[in-house]
Amino acid sequence: MQRVKLRTVAIYGAGYLGRQVLHHVQNYCDDVELVGFVDDTIQKGKLITQNFTNLGSLDGIRSNPSLSPGDLSLVFAIGYADMHARKNALQRATSAGYDLFTITHPKAIVEPGSAVGVGSILLGACVIDQGVSIGKACFVDIGVRLGAETRAGDNNYFSSGTCTGSRVEIGSNCFFGMNATLTTNVRIGDNLFINAQSLVAADLPDNTKFVEMRKSRNLPIS
């Protein structure tokens, strides 16, 4: 029986998100050989977790024949703390010629006819509904629901519980906090920050920070 050649991958980003993504690579990606992490801010050779080290910076690994584009694919796991830096890291990876590796949790629901861009990561219990399209290197956390015919660009980060209605248009490089909701037919631009538990019921332009503060109060038990 002929042995199937495994795809060689490294996780780009050795922070907390990268270590979370490691779990998914190890448990749900049987067709890959993981060789370590790639991080531009950490010393080469530093132990990250388990027996995996930082292989070096993106520029550094290109000079290694076994880690060059064509021989290595990257799992894009740069965190959301700085979406501008995340965007730049994505541009560096693709400009360097590296293929991006897509991860789909076995309990993610991806309806036939939807389209998921390369390098995106879909976690458990998320729903990509009919006719949905998301761009490359999007992160779709646990329990996210993208409604029918929603369109989203590249490098969007959907935190757990994010929900959209149908026919929502989303630009690129947007961050959605936990349990953010976008109603049907809303259109938002690029480079947006949507705060956790916000309700977006109207269009938003580029470069907007949308923060909806909800007051809480203690009520007596009757």
C-alpha cells in the first residue's frame, strides 16, 4: 500500500491563539506533519509548547530549503489584539509565496454552496449558512453564525457568539467581539472594531469603532 505524503505545516504566530490552534491541528488534521511555529517576534529555537519550537521569523525560514514556499504551508494564527498588525502579517506571508492551510472543525456546519477562503479557521458549532462567502485568513470562533448570503472579506475575526442576519456585507480586517449581532441587510466597511454584545442595525463606514455599552442592574427576587 502506497503511503500518503503528508502536507508539511507550521503555525504562524506563537502567542496564545497559536497555542490554541495547535490543539486543532493535532486533533483534527490527520493529513499534515506539524514542524513547529513561525514567529517574527520570538527568538529562533525558543521552546513554545510541548516539543515545538520557534523555527524563526518569516524572512528567516525562507532561506531554509525544507521550509521554503512550496515545501511548507502556514496555519495563520496571528492574534486579534492588533488587527492592523495581523493584516500586515497576512500580507507578508502571501507575498513571500506561502500557501495558507485551512482548518475546519468536524462539528462546524458549512452548508453546500458556501465558500470559505484559504487559511481560514472554523471552530466547533459555528454555522456558515447557505450562500455565505468569507475571504482568506478569517477566524470563526465557537458558536458563530453567519446568516444566508452574508459576504465577508479577508482577515476578519469573529469572536464566539457573533451572529449575522441574512445578506450582510462585511469588508476586510474587522474584529467582532463576543456575541456581537448584525441585523439583516447591514453593510459595513473595512477596519472596523465591533464591541462585545453590540447590536449593529445600520450601515457603518470604514475605520469605525462601534461600542454599545449596556448597563446592568440587580433586580429583587419576587
